[in-house]
Amino acid sequence: MGNIKVGTASWTDRTLLESGWYPANADTPERRLAHYATRFPLVEVDATYYSPPAERTAELWVGRTPGGFTFNVKAFSLLTGHPTRVSALYKDLRPETEKKNVYPGDLPAQAYEEVWTRFLSALEPLAEAGKLGALLFQFPPWFTIRRDNKQYLLEVRRRCGPLRPVFEFRHASWFAEGNRDETLDFLRKHELAYVSVDMPQGHRSSIPPVLAATADLAVVRFHGHSDKWTSKDIYQKFGYHYSQREIADWAPKLRKLADDAAETHVLFNNCYRDYAQTNAEQLNDLLNG
């Protein structure tokens, strides 16, 4: 069985800080990350989706964590085709527009290329320290199973190399009817790592909980099963605490998945209060028991 690393998608959420999960002396960003790293070997950085990171920030993350610690970094929204706040772009690359949000096509080609270059170069301290696990490309609900979208997956891999992109879909077409095998076969053929998800079903963005290793790295993200999945309030959307029974049911499935990959990353994205942290700890105990 390949190595399984378990962590959470965030360590700085406001409601987590309010929950009491951190000890009283973990009262600065440096101390909180250092404490987190004593409990888990893996974390996902989601803030980079909203604003591209600074190289200095990546350097600080390296210095605040022990050897062997792994960061997965979520790709900036512009790079996955999501609407992106103009104010989130690098100042010198912001287009002259009255729009609050822009898409890749709203930028000059040279500016778009520069966003890619700066985003990836800011992560170099993590990569050089051996602490960059994967770049998470989570696509929007309108990113359907089409030829040009498949080609974009290949483009992302080319742009990111030698860094490792992993891919999460949010449109049911990728697994609807006969498309499941087509999707997984394409990913395996090109050694593109698929992100398996556990999430609410019955929505346009719903992907079934298909566990599959399509490359030497497998990734699983747990989004919870909130009955308010469509809420614009992220705490209602992700405010779901897995029961001990649910976690116990997942443990053997994850072990089986790990048989097909060199390494498996499991991340809890039910980020409300300490839900993700306590569920991750429960899973860790079962996997290591």
C-alpha cells in the first residue's frame, strides 16, 4: 500500500480559530502553522484561489514547517476559468474595465501568460524545499466534458511541469452515463491525477464518489453533505461534521485506493469550526490503528 497523508483544506479559518482547536499559545500565524504541522503531515492552501501567492509567503511556510511536510496549493481562480476579481490581479496586469470580475479572455494574451509565470514562480521556495505536493485545479460547474476542455488539462500539465497538477471536476457530465470510463481512461493515458470527491449529490456540480488512481498520486477531498450546498454562505455550504461511522466506512476504501498509487492525499474541506481537523484526526487514528 502506498503512503497515505491526511490533512485539511485550511489552517487559518476564522471559525477554526474560534473553536478552541488551537492551544492558547498558538496565537500567531507562525505558531498556528507550526502547531498544525505537529498534528498533520499535509495541508491544502486555498487562499491562493482568491489571490495569487507571494514568494515571500511561500518562504515563510517552508520555515515554519518540519522536513517532510507537504503543501497542496489551489490554483488561482483565473487559471481555472472562474470569475476573478480585478482587484485580485497583480496591479500592473489589471485591465482597464468597469467590471468587478474578469475571465481569461478579458486580459491581453501577454498579461494572461504573465499571471501563469508569476503564480508558478512564487511557489518555487516550496518546490525547492521538497514541500510542494500538488497544484489543485478545481474547475467551475460549466467546465464540461468537451474536447477543448480535455486539451486544456494537457495544457495545464505542460505549463506546470515539473510541478504536479491534480484535477477536480464540478460538472456531472464527466461521469454521466457512459462518460465515466472515457474520463478515467483519458486521465490514465496522460498520467493526469484525478481528485476524487465526497460531496452532496443531486446538483449540477455533483460528482459521484468515484475513487480512482489515474497517476502515481491519488487525491481525495471531503466536502461534506450539507443540505445547504447551494448556499452562498460557505459555512452553511461546508458546515458538515462526518460521523465516526462515516469515517470508519471510508477507511478501508482509502486503503484500497492507496494500493493503486505511490502516494495518496486525503483532505477534509468541511471547513467550519474544527470539523475538518477532528474528522481528519479520526481518520488518521483508523488508518494508523
